Amino acid sequence: MAMFTQMTILGPGLLGASLAMAAKERGLVKRVTAWSRSPATRAKCAQTDWCDAVFDEPRGAVAGSDLVVLCTPVETIVPLLEQVAASLEPGVLVTDVGSTKSLIVRQVQGLDGSFSFVGSHPMAGSERTGMDHAHAGLFKDAACFVTPIDSTPADSTKKTAAFWQALGMVVTPLSPERHDEIVAHISHLPHLLASVLCAYLATKDPSWRNFSGGGLRDTTRVASGDPALWRQILGQNREEVLRSIDGLEAVLHSLRAALSNDDAASVHSLLQKGKTYRDGL
Amino acid sequence: MAMFTQMTILGPGLLGASLAMAAKERGLVKRVTAWSRSPATRAKCAQTDWCDAVFDEPRGAVAGSDLVVLCTPVETIVPLLEQVAASLEPGVLVTDVGSTKSLIVRQVQGLDGSFSFVGSHPMAGSERTGMDHAHAGLFKDAACFVTPIDSTPADSTKKTAAFWQALGMVVTPLSPERHDEIVAHISHLPHLLASVLCAYLATKDPSWRNFSGGGLRDTTRVASGDPALWRQILGQNREEVLRSIDGLEAVLHSLRAALSNDDAASVHSLLQKGKTYRDGL
């Protein structure tokens, strides 16, 4: 049975288009409308079987919808919601798929409107972006955060969580602040380290890359992600990301000191601690 | 046509056993003898079809061999060669598969014997170790360094390179020092960062690991490697590894500063630099 009559995807990239495909496939929504700022993406939407109507401005896309999902880069989520707020149906459920939550949730509180907003962060995606890589299986068995605050109606939180669950996700409700702390460590910091490692290696002899093995390739895969998206994510989660960098640096310094002092026991102990953690993932 | 009549594998773990399998499969050696310090591994050797004779002490294994490959952890390569030196056939070619080269090559120069040593580093392997994971395809299309020095007979270098090439590897001759600088950056530093990241995350709430996605898993895969092996590798390549840590830290600090100053252009530029490098791997 459909949970929503009409879902609007604002920004149908990898996540938005995959979400529409998955929700249609599972019968969770009857109709899907979409808006993209890109004419090329709108043209592609018109030819898919998951999109029932595509609009060239976002206000048109949200009319008549009981679920609106904001799927644009994190910095444009709130401005976009502000732009469509007056056109939303009363009582509509609005959520997003942004990788950061505190700033978005705080800014949405300042908007006027009779919509109900619950922040979401489905931990799906890849270093590839855009609708061309979308597929209905993207969310299956992955983790999803929903980040209600005190003023969020319990029913809205429940409906949002049920929607992601119905897509096969493992949902965890969490405060936006706690969410941002966690993803700073398990997602943003690993990404940033991969980028820093690659940016550093880029300063070295280009021929070295011919000698790289599977280790370097795996370790740095995420560095291929879109710099524009990730610049926004790191910026929106700045305080937590800076804290995670400092925490990592402390461990890096202790390893550096142990190595420098030829303290084999401490080097071994740190490597063992890392292995135990990794083996448990 | 066989390149060698009898090859000895000292330390048939993942690399040594895979090497014996591959060399036999391609007909590069007629016979293979092996020695392992582990009775369990010796018992396994006796049951494989790549091993013609297994010995419970290394001197026995090298008798009659025209190729000896040292496949133990890096710290034991030179002591082991010293132990068998007097038992080697005159003119035998000796090589190794160690991940570090300068210290090993320097120490081998101090040994007496009528053998000819050429350092090798086949860039194959994985976070899994031991003979049980060995397979004949391990070396195919991977990079391999050979590290002759001024006193190395040209013919020995040529034979060593030809052997790895015949196994399907892309061989690069390089000085031991240059080798160590390169692998410090493209192998040891990525490994160490993955270990440091995991050791840091291990200090956080254990439940966070439930939220990890493919990004964290890929980024940290190598941290599952054997701490005893990697402690030795980092120790033997200490100077270059310390230099690579310092170089990486400088880039990390510049990203931290850009993020802290809300300097979006610099953050974007660093992420873009990393992406360009990674896309080129």
C-alpha cells in the first residue's frame, strides 16, 4: 500500500533518482514529480518511467505533493525549501538526504510554513554522482539517520523513519548534533584523509602512480568524489570535522613519536588496535 | 624452458607459496624446495604439488639450488641469509620479496659468501597473510622493483628481472634508496594512515561502526594487515616514512586552516587536486 500519494524529488541526482526508482518499485508512492535546475537532467527525467511529471521550477513540482524530498547539495537545501515553502500543501512532510544535519535543521526552524520537516541522512551513495548512476537498490541494507528535534511532531518522525525502513534501510533516530559528530568521524574524516593523501602524492613524481597497488587504490577511492559537494559538506560540519582532525592528529603524532624513538612495542600496539577495529567493521 | 633447476622458498607464506605455484605453473623452475620455521606450514608444504621437498632447517633447503628466494618478514631476511650463506651453492642467485630495500641491501653487503644477491619487491599481496591464501595469479600485471647496487653483477640483475617478468610482472630497476622513498609514500603511508584512523575510531563509541558505509570500509581495508609484519616494515623504512608523515601533515594542516578560516576556494582546490590525482590512478 502506498504511503504517499505524490512524492516530489527536488534535485534528482544519484540519491534523488535512486530514491524515486526504489519508492516506485516498492509501491511506496503513487506518483513522482521532479525538478532539476539542469535542462539536460529535466529532459532525462521526462524519459524515465519513475517520473510522472517534471517541472522547470521547484514550486510547480511540489504542488499537490504529500512528501517532498530535498536532494540537492547541502548548501542549497534550506534556500530551496524557503523558495517553495509558500507553495507546499498544508501538512506536507518534508525531508532531505543531506550529509550534514545541525545547520540544516537549525535553519529550517527559522522558516515559515505549515510543512513538517524531519532531517534525514541515508548513508548511501558513492564517489560517482548524477542520475546516470542511479539504481533502485542503492538504499538496501544501508544505514539511515533521521534527526528530529524537540519541536518535531512525533508522527512526522515516525512516518519518515517508516519510509526509509520500507526502502530496506536500517534507521537510527538521533539528534542533529550527535549525527554530525558521528559522520564527521566515520565519513567526513576518512574522505578528507583520502583527499589529503592524494593531494600530497600529487606533489610527487607522477611516475610513482604506476607502482600503486590495490592498497592505495582502495584507500583513496572516495577522493574521486565531487569536490563541490564535499567542500559544502566539510564546511557545514566544520566544527565537528576540525575536532575529528585534531583527534586523528594526536594518534598520528603518537605513532610518529613511537616510530621516531624506535619504540617497536608502541608501534605494534597501535597497529594492533587499528586491526582489531577494522576486523570488527 | 626452465630458467632455474631448483628454487628454494625460505618462508612460504602468501608471497612465497604463490611464487612457487606461479613459477611451477609457468615452467620457470624444475624443482622447488622449501623451509618454514612452522611445523604446521611444513606439513602443509609436504602435501602441495608445488613443493618437491620440505626441510626443517633452512640450510638443507638451499643445498643444490640455483635460486633462493627469501620470503620471511623483513627483519629476518638478512639473519636468515647469514644463517644459510655457507651452505649456498657457488654462484647461486639470491633474492627476496621484502617491502623495504635500503637496510636489507646494505646489510647483505656485509655478509661473506659466493652468492649473488639482488633485492626484489614484488608489489603483490593483500591484508591476508599465510600460505592458505596463496594463488598462482598473485603477481600477474602487478609492479615489481629490483634494486641492484653498483657492485651487483649486471647478469644477476638481468636474470632477476627476467624471472619476475616471466611471472607477468612489470619490472622497474631502481636504487634501494629511491625504492624506499617511493614505497614510503604510495604504500607505507596509506597503510599507516588507515591504521591511525582505525586506532582513533577505536577510542570512540563502539556503536558508531554500525553506521559505517563502503567508504570507511575501503579506506581502512589495509589496516587489517598483520601488525607484526607492518611494524617491521615501518621500522626498516623509518626515515622515509617519517618524512612522508611530515609531508602529509603539511597538506592536512593547510586543509585544516582553510576549513577553519571558511576559505571555501582553498578547500575546493585541495579536494580537486586530490580528485585529479585519484582519477589518474
